[in-house]
Amino acid sequence: MPSTISFLSDYGHDDEFVGVCHGVIELIAPGVRVIDIAHGLPRHSIRPAAVVLRNALPYLPAGVHLAVVDPGVGGERRPLALRCGDRLLVGPDNGLLLPAAERAGGIEQAVDLSASPWRLEPVSATFHGRDVFAPVAARLALGEPLDRAGEKVDPGALVRLELPQPRVSQGAVDARVLYLDRFGNAQLNMSGEQMAEAGIEPGSTIEVETGTRAGVARYARTFADAAEGELLAYVDSYGSLALAVNRGDARAQLGLELDTAVRIMRAEQ
């Protein structure tokens, strides 16, 4: 039976790009199920898309995972397909796929799709989602062998995405914003375990500084542990520490953007 294809991009829904990619998949592999993960991701921004793909992967059926956030389209970056156990990742060689590949157990095989026989001809210089990635994903979903998709490449030669690491000290953690969702919640590059290393335990009061703004927050288990409008930190559904305002917008309140530096400190009692 055909595999499922999951699909993530920064194409949005105001134009035809997502629908056209769906159409290409349906023409090549009629009836293959496509699961749309997200298409409203920040434009041209690889890191948040890579974080979303990595987070979502364990909750998706094994199969083909198509991801297109490709500011280097038409340039020297390679189009890729990767095998990671029972998962196949398709997208650009710009670091987008690597965190998800590592979450899936590592890369067993990598293929350069630049001259793939499965491309749609003529290949546009600006829409590889339609002409390269979608047709390759469709063929793989039908069970075609990965080694027929293109030329093998060394997985060690692929572009790596370096995610920033937090700095943990006694009573404080210095972190960065990795992702901001539509509610204004900010996922940070740290975990609850790292908060514990700093001696900051759930239920405590903390201070949050972002360079330009500051606030006092509750380190809570869930939103209901904070009053409406109250700033809180919590471990989110992916195990990362996040900042939120209960029924509000932490992004607006703290002036947060992607990669904003955030310092969290245990409040003096």
C-alpha cells in the first residue's frame, strides 16, 4: 500500500503553491494520503521550520516527510532525500531536515535529487517544491527505491543546522527563542531538566529578562495554574521550556522574536 506523505512549508495559504504540490502528488500517486503539518511558518526562516518538523515527527505515521523552506532555491544548495529507518525525508540541503533526521535515529542513506529522473521537466528555478520535491515524495510513497531517485551522497557532507545551546548556572538559565506559535507562546532551547539543574523547580516564582523587557512569572505545570493575564513558564508538550501569558500573548508582552535572548532567574524570596 502507498505510504503517507506529511507536508510542511512556508508557502502559506494565500497563493496556489500548497495546492499545486498536492496536485502533483495526486497525479503521480493517486490516493496517497497527504497530512499537512504547517504552511504558515515564518517565510525563509529555516530554524523554526526545522524545530516544528523535529517536534512533529514522532507523532506522524512512518512514511515520506516532505519539507520545503528553501530560501536558496535555484542556487547551489542541493535537493535531498534521506532514509532514516522507516522514514524518508525530502527537502533542501540547508539544515531543515537534519534535526528531524537525528530524532528519527540518524541518516542511513542520502541522495542528491539535482538530476533526479523523477523531476518534472522543465524544472523551474524558483519552484522546486512542485518540480523536484513533490514528484520525488510521490514516487517514494509508491514504494520506488530511494537509490533510483538520484545520486548517493555522504551524509556527513550535508549542511548542519546548529541550534543554540542554553547556559545553565546556579539559579539562572540563559536561553534563546526557537519558535513562536500563533498564541504568542515562545518555545525556548532548553528543557525542564535544565531548569532543575539551575535549582529552579515547578511552583516557584521566576524573573524573566529579554534585554529590553522584564517580568515576574510563575513556573507552572499548565496554563490553569496561572491567573488570567499572568506570565508563566512551563514545560510544553514536546518537553521544551516555554513562556506564555494565560489567555494572552507572551510575544507581545515581552517583545519576543525568533532568537531573542531570554534570561530566567529564580526570584529572591
